[in-house]
Amino acid sequence: MKVFVGTLKGLFVIEKDSDGWRVVPPVFNGLSVYAIGRGAGRWWSAPGSEWTGTDLSWSEDEGRSWHLSEGQIAFPESSGGALRRIWQITEDSDGRLFAGVEPSALFTSDDRGATWSLCEGLWNHPHRPEWQPGFGGQAIHTIAILSKNEWVVGMSTGGVYRTEDGGVTWSPSNKGILAPFMPDPDVEFGQCVHKFAVTPGNTSDMFLQHHWGVYRSNDAGRTWNNVGADKFPSDFGFVCVSNAPKTSFVIPIKADIERVFPEGRMRVFRTTDGGDSWVSLENGLPQSDVYDCVLRDSFHVDGRCLAFGTTGGNLYFSGDNGENWSRIAESLPRISCVRVAA
Amino acid sequence: MTVRIWLHSVLAGRTAGEAERTVAGEFATVRAALESCFSEEPRVLSGMIDEQGVLRPHIAIFIDGERVSGAGALDAILTGDCEIGCFCAVSGG
């Protein structure tokens, strides 16, 4: 059992052995790690800095050693784009790699990362000039590969976009998600989607954390319904994960300026009935004076094992589907992404 | 023309060899000298220059101790033997 933790000062692996959890000395020291992902038989990471940009790296020994990828993600000169940061790395069932990056773009690789191709269909979308960066940056932060040619991505702002022809053409997919920060809240695109998750075993069933509210879709993201109204101490939050049908976990955060846990209490909320009801999971989590936050990619689930990391450098783990939590690392640098390998 | 090139801080760690180099030839600009010097080490160049050929915002170029500022730093004209320093700005936290 281990948890990969990307921070603003390197990549940490937190391992569990017979003596409990231990922090392995970090790699990529001093570099920001915004993405950790699994694909093509490897773990992938993207350490970077404001000085020298981002370098894609991989590991074939569960994170013990890392190698600079022979192929790096770069925009074609003709695109006019320049890579700022890699936010997401995943794969499809055939081992094809997908990377979501900042500025908002999608790259794919069919040769285990030796070469990468820009998804021109999304990059050249006529909406792109109107996408505006949220506080975190204008990036593709969520990728869901529903089938060989049906992909769904999320960005903030811009919202959800989907393709059904393998990336050639894309359409906004935000119907039902209200954007109160826009003159007309019921807009086709421009939503501030923070994260979405597909439920295992049913690619039509999705949950989504918006800047305002938690939503669910029963039709693979074509339409959305608010399933969180008045059910949380705050409708704002960054994370959204799922590990079973009709099930999702979210972590409310106090909006808009403070961005800390509401009422100073660290709580995870879980639904197992499609969002009709939500249970607050608190056992083992601090319930007073918490001025901390969890960013969009810092919550991950593998089976019944869950882990989330905070901007204050604390890492929490649950091995029983969120019923009980324990802090397994503290005083890490600001945590930007988490991956559990149960 | 002989140009000495110094890579500092994080940039030095991206080289396959020494952080101080000397390259001889005719180089009209800083960009030409850097591209010639590091033609076999693309990580050095990509650490300073993005895909669009633009100097990364937190990289600073000095010629004979004088900073060549702004987006045009890579296109600064070289007129003879000189020393180019490539620095990482003191930024971050």
C-alpha cells in the first residue's frame, strides 16, 4: 500500500509496512508536481518549475526510480501555444495515454510517451478564446475516457466538453450547470467546473463539483442536475471522486475568499444513493480550528481506500470507505495531487 | 568570435556536461550562440526557451555582466568576443 503525493516541492511516496506509514525521501526536490498518473504500465509524473518549464517523467518500479521521458509534451510551433504545466495524465483501456495541460489542451500518445500529439480539434475549438483561467490556471484538469472515441474533459473555466469521434469535434456539455458569476447563469459554456468523476462500472453515471454546487449526470455528462442544494455547509469545493455506482465523495470548502474548511471542521461527504442523501464522514478528522484546504486533484480513491492531501501539507487516509480516517503524514509542502495504490 | 556561456542554478543541472562552455564561430545574436552551443542538449534550450521561441519569463540573460532585459533578450546582437550568463531569477518560495 502506498500513496503518491505531488507537492510544490517534490514528489513524495508514503508507504505502509508492518511498522505503519513512513515518508520516503522525495524525488524532484524543489519542483512542483501537479500531475501523477498511471498508464501504459508506468507511473507518470510531471515535475516542473517557473524557471525551466515542465518535464514528463516515468517510473516502472512503483516510484522508486524515475526517468525522463524520451518524448516530451510540447505544442507545435504552428499552434501558437506554449506548455505551462501538465495537470492530468491517464490512459484508456488500450494503453493510449492522455495528458491534460495548461493552457487548456489535450495531448495523446500511442507509443508509451515516445511521441505526443496535440488534439487539434479541442485546441482549435471556436470557444477557446472565451475560456478564462480560474485562480488555479486555464487547464484541462479532468479527463474521462468513456470508450474508444467518446471522451469527456473538464476545465475551469470553460466547463465540460465532450467528443464522440475521438477528438475530431467537441461540444460543450454543461446543460443544467448554472454559472451565477455570468450575466446569464444558464450558459452553454464558461462554467467553473472544478472536478468530475465517473462511477466505476457505469460510464453514464457522473458526479461533478462546480464552483457553485454538486451535480450528477445520468447520461454521460450530456445533462446535469444539482444534487447538493442545501446538503452541505458550503456548495463550493474542489474535489469529487467515486468508487461505486451511485456513490461519490466531496469535500466542501468555504467560498469565495477564505477557501478553508467551513466552520473550521474537516469533513468529507459521501452519497451512496445518487446524491439524494449525503453523510458527513468525520471520524479521525480534526473538528475545530482547521484553516486548511484540499485542491482539485488532491483526493483519490482506489477501492475502499481513500486519501486526500491539504494545502497545509497534511495527508489523510481511510481504508474503510471513509468511515475512519487517520493522518498519515504532516508538514509536507503544499499538496497539489494525490494517487492511492492499494 | 569566441563566446563563453555560463549556466547558473537550475539551468546548470540540465546539462549533460559542464555549466561553463566556450563556443567559437560567427553568432549574430544570443539565440544563435545558445542554439549552437547546446544543439546536442535540447533540455538546456527547452529550459530557457519555450516552444514558440520565447525566453521563459524567469530566465535572465546577461552579456558581459550587463542584463539584456525583456522579450528581445534572445535577439540581442553580439558584436565580438563576449560572455553570456544565463540566470534563474530569484523568485518562487
